[in-house]
Amino acid sequence: MRNTIEDIRQPICQELQQFNEALREICKTDNQLLSEVLSYTFAKQGKQLRPIIVLLCAKLVREVNNKTIGTAVALELLHTASLVHDDVVDNSPLRRGQESIQAHWNNKIAVLTGDYLLSKVISIISSLRNTQILNIVAELGMSLSSGELLQLHSKGDMWISEQEYYRMIEQKTATLFAACSEAGAVSAGATEKQTKAIKAFGKYLGMCFQLKDDAFDYSDLEDIGKRTMSDIRDGKATLPLLISLQRAPEMEAQYIRDLAQNSNLSDAAEQEIKSFVLRYDGLRYTYHRMEYYKQKALEAISIFHDSRTLDALKKTLDYTISRMY
């Protein structure tokens, strides 16, 4: 039976409600335009997987407290700010199935909104008076920016190695999940051993999450939050294509590289690249790597006794790999 996000939320329903109430407070401001933009931004919350992880990791070691809620809100705001800024950089028209801020308003409003959210993060984290959580959030902010710069630097480069690719997605995505896990545990007073295990779980979960996103690029599903083959059109080399290029004969691989680096891909060219990836099992290999990171994540949290919370964390792994969007 496929796990749903509702199954994962079960142990923290009340705590998640507290989180959402705190998040709604963020939208309350005397600045009418800012209030409108923030309300628009948080109108579609999505799966809320990251705050769920913060809350579950706190509850795994003890109980969710006000510090945990504040941490979850701060990390969600940091993540949202990074998405708002990314949409400006990428000129993305959509975010979570609706127009991005820069498309709905303009780049200036999007950048300033992202800046406001980052300032709010600093304010919230400062109020927690916890140096460890402060360091986690600060390092995360640097890692997210570094990951995006690394991806921009490699844009259009279909020659990067598999290890370079893993390094990129670790900085871009896995560090966010690791930070959510670690900060959640720290907020509840976890021991050093518990914190280390939970952080590793988050990292491997994040690797699974990004690999699944990469697999979506070759999906036939219509409702996955972005148009398929969008990474290729943006010049981003993802694991399914990189592995297929390594496996294919040199001449065929060079042909596909040249095709993928064309900034104006036709529908026929997109289909040719997709068929190439499927032919050389790039997608199957990507799912194989997801399973590898899933097992690493399960090993990391094997130090904890069985509980509803531990079961929910395990379900996040299955959900991440089997999710339909």
C-alpha cells in the first residue's frame, strides 16, 4: 500500500496546526503590498514535507516545543525565499502550480519579498537564543546559494561526472533536508549521537527527493508541478541523462549531447532524448540510486526504538520515492 502525506502527518497533526498558525502570522503586516504578496505566496502550501520533518525529528527524541515550531517556520521561510529568488534567476513562470511572484508581479517585487523573508528568518532564529540552531540555519543558507551557483556554473555542461552531480544535489537539496532534521532534533534536546543519526537520515532523504525530481523530467504524468523535460530545456544535466551518456557509444552520446545543448529544443528532439534515456536505462539506474540512499537513511535511524514517530519517518522515504508529483 502506498504511503500518503496524510499517513506521515498522523503523529504530529496538532503540532503541524501550530506551525501553520505561526506561519499565518508572518503574513500580517501593515504593508498592504507585502501582505498581498505573502498571502499569495503561502496560499498553496504544498505537501509541507520539510516542516513535517522538523516536527517528526523533534518528536522522535522528545516533544515538540515552541522552539521547534519557531525552527520549522524559519526553515520554511528560508526555503521559500530561496525558491522566490531562484524563480527570478531562472525566469520561471510557475511555482506550485500557480504563477511565480516574478511572473505575477515583477522581478523587483520578487527579490524584495525574498529579502524580507530572509530578514524574518534572522529575526525568528535570533529569538530562539540557540547557537546550534543558528549555526545550522546560517550554514544552510550558504549551502543553498553555493549549490545554485554550482548548478549555474555547470549549466549546459553534459560532461560532469556522476560524483560531481551528487555533490551538486547534496548542496542544492540534501543539505536542506539534513538541516530540517538536525535542527528539529536539536530543538527538542537530542543527544549528540541522536542528532548525528537524524542529520544523516535527512541528508539521505534529501538525495532521494532530488533524484525523484530528476526522474520526473522523463515522466508521462501531466500534473507534477512542472513541464516534463524542463531540466533539459534549462540546460541542467541530471542523473538519468548523465548515466545514459556514459553507457552509450561515443558517437551516439555526442549526438545527444549536442542535441541537449540546443537552447531551442523541438518536441521531436525532446522525445529523442527521452527515448535515449529509457533505452540506456538511465531512469532505472536513478531509481536504483534512490533505493541505495533509502537504505542508508534507514540505517541512520536504526538506533531508535520503534514508535509511531519513527514509523512516520520511515514512511517519508517510501513516500518520497513513490510520490506522483
